[in-house]
Amino acid sequence: MSSTDVEIRSIRADEWPAVKELRLVSLQDPAAPVAFLETYEEAVGRPDSFWQERAAGGSDPEGGVLQFVAEASDGTWVGSVVMLIEDAGTTDWAGFPVERRQGHVVGVFVRPEWRGGGVTRALFDAALEWAWGRGVEAVRLIVHEDNPRAQAFYRKAGFVPSGKVVPLAGHEGENELEFVLEKTG
């Protein structure tokens, strides 16, 4: 199955049950412990109001967060990526100062049976197009040092390590690495 078999689009606020369902699937993936900062147990216990707010917050193209999904012809969501806009002068999730307007990719997931067919790239392309259109100077992401599959994809997509290492809170001795894609042209 490939990216030609899906529609890439931003989510709608009323699709919160699908947002929840795909997130719970992603948190059961074998790579989840090094890919996400949340566990399945934490997420499954959240009330519906949490998922409703999450979907509402990630569905406004004029806001600072937009979630993109890859939707198969049968309506199944097969993958997702979230793009956050971070403004210069603010502080990021890890407590570091944000020095320029930038995009921040989070929540990357594609169902295993859909991997390798261009779905992840199509999701990234849509998210990057939106971020560039919002005036960002660069887009970054944070990836666990022990997630070589993700790192390989990010490099293939043009992201390069910035040299910034982020200690993983609550996981002594584990680090995440920042990768950056600079805006060209």
C-alpha cells in the first residue's frame, strides 16, 4: 500500500474519536517507548474531554498546531503527524529558548502495514508545506538516540542533526537528538 492509496488532510475537531484511536494504536507500537513521551496506560486513561480538546486544538489551519492524517479509501486513518509553530522568544517543551520562528514535528506515526510506501513522506510534505506557509525559518524534530529507523527517515527527508542533545526527562542516561530542516529559497 502506498501514498497514492490515501488522502492526506488536516483533521476536523469532530474527529476526536479517530484522533484517540490512532494515538492509542501508535502507543502500542514496538517503537513507542523511544518514539513517544507518553505511554498507552497514560493515554487510555484520559477522559473524552482531553481528546476533544486535542482535536480542536489541532484542527485550525490558522492556529499554531495542525494535525495531518493519511486516510485510506475505507476511512481508516493509517498515519498522522502534528506540526507545532514555535515563535521566537518563547520557551519550548524542554525548557529551551526558541530563537526563531520554527516548526516542530511531533507525533509521527504510520501503521506498520502502511510503512515503506511513501505515506510518511506524504504526511511530512503536507505538514512542511503548511509550516513554510506560516512563515517559519526552519522545522525541527526531536528523536530518541535509540530510534535508528526514524533517524534514517528524517535524514532521507532532508533533516540533519543540529548537535543539540536533550536529556530525556525521567529516563536517566537516555537522550533525544534534535534534527533540523532549514527553509531554502
